Amino acid sequence: MIKTLIKLKILKFVLIGGVSVAYAFKRYCDQKNEVKSKKIKKPSLLTR
């Protein structure tokens, strides 16, 4: 019984940690894409 509870708590922490890492990675990628899109948009405005 106690081993099962410990395993469930460890699993809960692993899942929460995985979700938080995935969220942080997504925000990092979104920021990189935003910077790239800003760099791409500037030359297109100059060509008009």
C-alpha cells in the first residue's frame, strides 16, 4: 500500500514536471519564431 502511494506521488511529480518543461519549451520556440517573423517582415516592407 505504501509503495503504491509513493509510486503514485512520483508519477504525479514526473507528469507535472513534464508538462511544465513542455510549456517552457513551447514558449521558448514561440519567442524564437516571433523574432524570425519580425526579421522576415522588415525586408518585405522595404520592397514595397
